Amino acid sequence: MKQRRFERRHAADWQAFAARLDRLEHGAAPRNAAQPAPLPVAELPAAYRQLCQQLAIARSRRYGRSLLARLNQLALRAYQQLYRGPQRRWQAVLRFLTADFPQRVRADAGLFWVCAALFYLPLLGMGLAVHQAPELIHSLLSPESVADLEAMYAPGKTAADRDAASDLAMFGYYIYNNIGLGFRTFAGGVLLGIGSAFMLVLNGVFIGAASGYLTARGFIETFYTFIAGHGAFELTGIVLAGVAGLKLGWAVVAPGRSSRVESLRQAASGGVRLILGVAALLVLAAFIEAFWSSNRTIPADIKYAAGAIGWLLVSLYLTRAGRRAP
Amino acid sequence: MLQPTPALLDTIRRVETPEGVELSLRVAGPVARALAWGADSLIKYGALWGLLMALAVLDQGGFGLWLIALFLTEWFYPALFEVYAGGATPGKKALGLKVIHADGTPVDWPAALIRNLLRAADFLPVFYGFGLTAMLCNRDFQRLGDLAAGTVVIYRDPPAAPPRVPPGPALPPPFPMSPAEQQLLIDFAERSLTLNPARQVELAELLADATRLHGITGVERLRAHARWLVGDHA
């Protein structure tokens, strides 16, 4: 069959097909009155298979490239309408937080301990070193930053020093900074895991140095009552961001029986779910840090108790949640 | 005689569908994507600047809200558009680009998040250094985020269709032609209208041995054969 006859025979079908795709892609009907009536939605799959066959015929008969491009485009658009993933619902979010996320953490328990070591060992080491020799802090922080750090935790300030507006400002800052750091830790994993490991060690060193210094300076109550509340969520969040990142790195370094790209793709699909759980943990941490930790009217004992409960909750959540079938 | 066209060095990615037909996707290169990124940056930071001015009336608390907006924009602006606006941020839309899975299906949330969170790694060490290196190392121009997410950036629309061969006499070719040769001749007839006359003649001269015609009459003869081949002689 000659190309023109083929075109004439199917032109009306293709127009109705394209009109249906326009509606599906843009929601409402376009105002163009000249458009033919669209194909009923129920007939789209059958019409799509027919179009695929017409495309194959047109290719094997070597019809002109412009016709092939046109049919290819129609088939591609219909393919994207038919083969889309299921739409996520709120139920899926809930299930993710109550079961899927802790299950994924447990599945990567080995990586979790590696990341915990990469974070807590530098933290403890640096903390002890700076506690013994407080001047070491100057190898990490400028004199101005040290002065800021001291001013933040100097005893004697009252609750009046921070009002609701500044709590909100700090909440915004913790969201922007802490979750951003978590995401960067994850992203750095794709560089053979080096970026994630670096971020874990760096965070450990800085947090350890600040803790050691403030302890040596004797700001014990102001500092530890501040970090007690959100510590469990934030520190665990940092370690888990490292887990998500090292998953990517390990997939590239040791892909096993698949290609490196394929192995990276599979690891990324799990890793992105981990990092979403991390983001949820860090939002919770930022909320506690901005609105609870900063409140100096709460007695120290209550803050320490809340901190202990936080650690208990995090460990119970990560070890127990999602063990029973829903 | 005419040679069948060899495999071309092009940027077409072929995807086989469950219906057993191959679809071709035109993958977009670094320049178009960088322009789209620039347009998106203008939109993002323009909007953030406006928001900063508007939230300034709220003083410190307003700044906190703005930082949250900054965080959301920095990490989720592209993913949001890629999932809910047909695979394209406003910048990509302006450049006629869209993001899809490498198998041709629309991007979903996990893939959009992976490619946009890993943007932070692509950006290293300076200004998308790793991203560009990765793009130049694979034939689908995927940056690290695309490789991990299994996505590609393609041109949304096919190139503009060439004009149809104007009506005129139709002549059967002087000898039987293979399908590949027929396609080549039709493509020439369609594309010739977008070429200048000297170039049309130059290309038609390649077949002067077969047509035994020179100059513009040679071009006309090839168009007549093309009309006959597509069936325009009704």
C-alpha cells in the first residue's frame, strides 16, 4: 500500500486518538472547535495497540520519516498515559512511617553500625580531646564562632531572651540547615560513598568539639538540657542519612552480579525511601529543638527525662515497629 | 547504486514497549538542559526574593518561614513539577524538555526525588562538574542523579515536520528500488524544500548517473519519483 493511501485510510482514527491524548494530558478540552470528537477512553488501550501495529507496518514499509515521527509521537504519548505508576495515597505515607521505614533500617543493620562508628567515634574522640585541652577548639572554629558558642550556652540567660518569633526563625533555620545536611550526606554517597563518610566524620568532629569545649568551660546544665530533648532524633537522623548514602556508594563499589548502573538504581530506590524517613526524623528534631529545647523555664530534670524517653522511643521504633503484619 | 543508510551517530534512544513496537526518544544534551536550569533558577530565586520582601513584615518569624520556603524550593521545586506537571519544570517546559524514566514511562515520586536529591552530588566539585562528566560519559546524557533514578531528559515534541512535496507530475523510478532506497528518496524530496536551490542541485547531482538529468531538472525528476513512491499521483 502506498504511503498516501495508508495515511488517508487512518487519518480520522489518528485525529480522534490525538484529541483523546490532548484531553488526558491537559485535563479539560481545548477550546479549539475544529478538533474532531475524541476517542472514548475505554477504547484507548485497543486503539493504542492498533497504533503500535500501524507504526510497525509503516516502519517495515519504509514510509517517509515525517509520518514515522508522527506515529512514534502518538504511540509514545499513549504509552505514557497507559503505563504510569499507581498514584500514592496518604495511607501509603502512614504505612511507610509505621512499618516500611524501620523495616528498611533493620535490613541495613550492618551499614547502620558502620555509620554509627563513623559518626560517634570521631564525636567521642574529639569530645574527650577538647575536654582535656580546650584550646584545640581553635583548630576547628574561628574565635568569633567560639564566642558565639559561649554566648549561646552561657548560664544566667532567662526565657525572655527568646520569644515565639525567634523560635520560629530557629525552626526555619534547623529545617534548612539540618535536613539540607542530611540530603547532602545522602547525595555524597553516589561518589563511591566518600561524600557520606566524609560528612559523617565531619559532623562527628564538630559536634564532639563543641560538646567537649562547653563541658570544659563548665556550661554543663545549659548545654546538656538544650541538647537532651532533640538529641536522639537528630543524631540518629544523621547516622541514617549516612546509611542511605553509603548504600549508594556500596552499590557502585561492589555491584555483585548486576552492572554498576543497575546496582546503583536498585540501591537508590531503597536509599531514597530511607532518606525520606530521615527527613521526617529531622523535622521532628527541628521542632523539638526550636520549641522545647530552647525553653529554659522547664526544669533540668524534666528535660533529661524527656531526652531519655526520646532515646527509648527511637530505639523501640527502629527495632520493633513494623514487625507484625498489618 | 544507493547504499542502505548505515547506523547513524545520533541521540535517539530506542525503547521497546510490551506491544512489541520500538518507540524512539530524542535525548536532550547538556546545553539545552543548562539553559532550562538557568531559566528555573531565575524563576526560583525571583519568587524567593519576592517572598522575602513580603515576609519581611513578620520580622524574625517571617524569616523562619522564608528559610523553610528556601529549603523546600532548593530540594523539591524540580521534583514537584516533574511529578505533577508532565515531567517538566517551567524552565524545561520553555525549552521543550521533559523528564521520563529510561523505559519511556512518566517519572514517579521516588525517581524524581532521587534525581533531584543527588543534584547535590552532581553539583560537586564546582558548578555541576561531576554531573557534566557523567553526562559526557554515557550516550543518553544522564547525570549521576539520572543514572541512579533511571531517568532521561528528552525533547517533548518531535522536530517540526517538513513541508509536503508540492503537487506535480509523478513518475515511477526507472528501476526497482529497495525499501531503504525508497525512504531515502522520499526524505530527500521532503527535505529539499527547506534547502537552498544550489544545495538541492548538489544533492541531486549524486544521482545524475541514474536520472541522466542535471541542474534543477534533476531535482524535479527526483521529486516526481518521490510523489509516485508515496502515492501522490491519484
